[in-house]
Amino acid sequence: MDCVGCGQPLSLGAKRGRPARYHNATCRQRARRARLTTDHGDVLVAVAAVEAAAAEVRHAVLANSDTAQAASRLAGAAAELARLVTPAPAVPADEPPALPVTEPVTKDRPRTSRAKRPARIAPLDLDTVRLERSADPTRTGWRVLAGTEDAPALVGFLEPVLSVTGRRSSRWEAQTASLTRVHGGPWRNRTEALARLVDDYQRAASQPRRRTIT
């Protein structure tokens, strides 16, 4: 093994423990100055660590002792040295430059357009409100329709409340066309649930539209 400071061979000697890395304090100081003044100080430190770990392995082999710990340190030091001296992969010349993550604040931006207003629902003609048995096999209740026969408006749904045993009870739930449960249910009978559903629809139709801008 060579001295880290002057590069001259070191005598292994008969001492136990970690082998010396320097001849004396002068060599130690010389190595320290070299690490501080060079642009590759981290590489030199990694080289010294590999040399020290290799010396430990050599000492363990000569002393016929366990080499596992020393070999592990040597592998770690060698991996760190390889990381430092391995050049980064070159970027192909024809690869387009990366786009900026953020756009400059001075860049012209398209003007935001006003979002279309949601269609406003028309109030119901109460004389045209009618019930229709749901054709969906998963629904056991009724559809509530209003308006003309050729273009009816879907008001919502009326569903009987089932007991814990799956049997129908006398109470009913009301849901809007978007399957939102009307607040306040369940009600004592289907007629009361229908009245609350229609009232909820009429109140929604009477509310003014909100203007949204994006």
C-alpha cells in the first residue's frame, strides 16, 4: 500500500488494526492540502477510501481472520469511486431541447371565453305531471314526468322504502332526475313524496341563473 500523502510504499508492519495511510504528520498534511486545492478532491478521498479498505482486506487475509466486514467496506468504497469517475451519458445532438417548465409572464395568452350558461329548467305545468312505472328492472318505483307526450321532462323518481328484510314499507323516497335525494324524506306515502319532488323542481326552476366565467 502506498502513502496517500507522498505516494511512496508503506510498510505493513506487524501491528493489528487498521493499517496506516500516511508515513507521518507531514504526509497527512500534504494529502489534506491536495484535497483542498484540487478540483477532484472528492475523487482523491474516494481513492484513499478504496486503498484503505483494500489494505484492511489484505490484512485480514494475512491474519487469517474474517474478511466479510472488510470486503463489504471495500465494495462500498469502490462503488462510490466508480460513481464519481463515471462520466454522465452524453445527450444526442439531435434531441430537441427540453421545454421550459413555466411560461414567461410576458407571453401573450389567449383571452378566456365566457362559459356557456347552464340550461335553465322551465317551471312545470302541474296539470301535465304524471307517473309512469319505471322500465328499469333495478328500480322498483315510478318515474315522474311532465310536459307533452312527445317531449316530456323528467322530474325525478319515487321509490318505496324497503325494510331490513327487503320488504316494501308504506314510506316513500323522492329523487331528482340527477338521482339526488330530496331533502326531508322519507315520506308517509307516495302522494306526499310526489308533492315534495314537484315542489323541489319548481323552486329550482325559479332560481336565477348564475353567470360563470373561466
